[in-house]
Amino acid sequence: MELNDIQTIYFIGIGGIGMSALARYFRGHGAEVHGYDRAETDLTRALTAEGICVHYDDDVRHIPAKVDLVVWTPAVPQDHSELVWFREQGYPIKKRSEVLGIISKGKRCIAVAGTHGKTTTSTLDAHLLRSAGVDATAFLGGISANIGSNFVEGKSDWVVVEADEYDRSFLQLYPEIAVLNSLDPDHLDIYGTPEAVVETYKQFVRQIKPGGTLLYKHGLPLDDVAAELRAAGRKVLTFGIGAGDYEAYDLRVADGLMAFGIKSSVFNWANLLLPYPGRHNIENATAAWAAVHCAGAFTPGMPEALAHFQGVKRRFEFIIRRPDLVYVDDYAHHPAELQAAIAAARMLFPDRKITGVFQPHLYSRTRDFADDFAAALDQLDECLLLPIYPAREKPMPGITSELILGKMNLLNKKVVSPMELLTEIQNHRPTVLLTMGAGDIDKLVPEIKGLLL
């Protein structure tokens, strides 16, 4: 079956950020789109407003009479009754990653991979390409403020995708340009060991198309696969701060913005501005800049486009920014991401008390990285921990937010319920507040904002 021939498509887990981008793609191509998700969100409401049929109870009676293709995400359990029914009835079923791989295979694909930085880098790539006049399609892992969506359809043959390592999904992609930001271990419930994580990333970059390019962060342990790729006719280039073929330099904070330069063997752009704080975002911007250069889309308007990058929802998103009060919401859910978000806040507000709220995501991740979570959260002045968000997992004995709390050296710390959190914020108004996590902590953001305004 050709994807363009699909008239009715059904998504199980349609509210996921990657699934909803695909749903928007098929809706834009004229298909009738239906789907299930377990809870109504701003994103599912937006899908409904765009003419997509979404329901929230796991019930096969909502399934339309004729479905040409079923798409599901591994975040949905295997015993989900709708998924089981589709399998029993013999419907064609594909994973989200398979469908994204099919769509992108016939295009010139920039795929952004890595444990951290994928969403910001891929969104920057799409923004810079489109600002340079390249009408790129983009499937993003967050809501771009510039685009206003996690999906945009372009008329050129370029497509930007976020290459998700969960469930080895990115092995469905065969990019022309692959960007690799980080190799920190994660999803050990899938991979088993950190070494298996690295080996799978190596497998991914071996899938770069003939004549294509690997861009990776300087210092990552990829010398062996880099040599393989070069011997096979691929280009291999690095980026980094103070190092790499694309080198960021002269980092500083200027009027609340990040100022820096990027240089390579063929250009030197000084005094660039990025409205996103933190060293990690300078690395992301350098990676995106390098990818656009490798794609041949470099223009004199790049610095202005970078300065007008409005960011991604829940990636160091300023909810309130006043002289007396700052509230930032961030998707950080890995220890390295917590460190980066807290360090970015320190860089912008070096003399202010920083209060952090963190909701751990997954029992397995909490178990695997409890020490690292504690060390990252110790960089705060005050920490409020919410209970673990389980997502797809069942509870594990002894694995709770108290496990992290007990390993922290910070004195000003406690575990609170969502209601207790709101009371704490109301009674002890912070001057700089960070809410962090990948679960449902974002649902508290409007209430917290209302208390602080």
C-alpha cells in the first residue's frame, strides 16, 4: 500500500508528540484521521480543531468502519484492547517510526539524534532552513513557537526529523545528514547496558545515505565508526564549544541573551545572538548551524534568523519573566538535562535563589539514575519533588521519589503532592522557579502561573 493512497488512518496514542505530527501529515494529505489517547490535552484539542477525530476511552466501538492503516507507538501497552482488536482482525499495523521512515526515505533527510538536544536542534534546523528559503518539511518532538506546531509541510525535497532512540525507532531512518548531540545512557529498560546504547547509535549513523554527512559533538566516542564512514565515502565533521570543525567561541550573556560566535575552515560569524540560555543550547545552535551549512542552505540572513528563534514549548520556556519573578518550565527528565536547565538558570540569574520542582518520569529511569538525579538537583537552592510519573510502567518495590530525596545533600528539600506543591508556592513565593519533568507536570503550569501573577 502506498501511503498517499490511504483514505482512513487510525492512531493509537494520537496525543503523543511524534504521533500527532504524523496525524497532521496525513490530515494535510486529505486522509480521514481518527485516533485514541488516554487523556485530553491542549494538543489533542488542537487536533480536534483541525478536523481529526479523537476519543479518550479504550473502546473498539469508536473505530470507524473502514481503516486502511493503523499506527501505534510502543508507549501504548501491547494488551491495549483496540490494538489487540486490530491485530485479531488482520488490519495492517505499523509503528510510528516505520511510517516516519517511509515518509522520509524518498526525501533529503536531516535526522537529529542523541539523548538530549534533539528537539531544540531539529526545530532550529527547520527554522533556519525555512528562513534561508528552503521550504523544508519538519516532524518535530515539540511545539515550535516560530512554526506554531510540531509539524510543517514543505514543498522542497528536504525533511527534518527527530530521530528517537526509544525502542530503537531511529533505525527506521536513512538520513542524508545525521546530527548526533549526545550519547548519555537512557532507556536502559530497552537497551540493558550503556554499551548497547552506544552500539545502537553507531548502527544508526551507518545508515547515512551514500555521500551523506555525519555531524557529531566533538569528544563523543565515535572514532571507529567515523573512520568506517569516511572509508565508505561519507563526510564526518564535528561541532562543539571551543573545539570541532564547527566551533562555538566567545560565549557570554548579553542583555538576557546568549552571545557567541561560530567558526569553521570556511567562515567566521561573530556576535551571534540566541534567545535560549545555557551552554547546551549553544551546542544545539552550533549543530543546527552546521547542518544547514552542510545542506547548502547558508545565507547572509542566518544570524537574524537565529536571533529570532522563539524556542520550543517546554524547553526552557519562560512562563513569567519579570524583574522580580521568573518562572521557567522545562521538559528535562534525564539527569544531564536537569543539570543543563539548572545551569542555564544560574547563568542568567547568578545571584538569585533558584527553586526547582521535579517530577521523575518512569520507575526504571529513577532506579537507574537515582544518584545522578540527586547530584543534579543538589545544584538548586530549594527542591520540591513530586511523586514518580509511571507512564507505561508498573510500580517497582522501593522505587519512589523518596529514593532520590534520600540521596540528596541539599537541606531545603521535600516530596510533595501536586496540591501540596501549589500550597508551598502560594505560601513561599519563589523569585526564580523551575518546573521540570516529562510526565503530567505541565498540567500544573497554568495553576502555578495563576498563583504567581
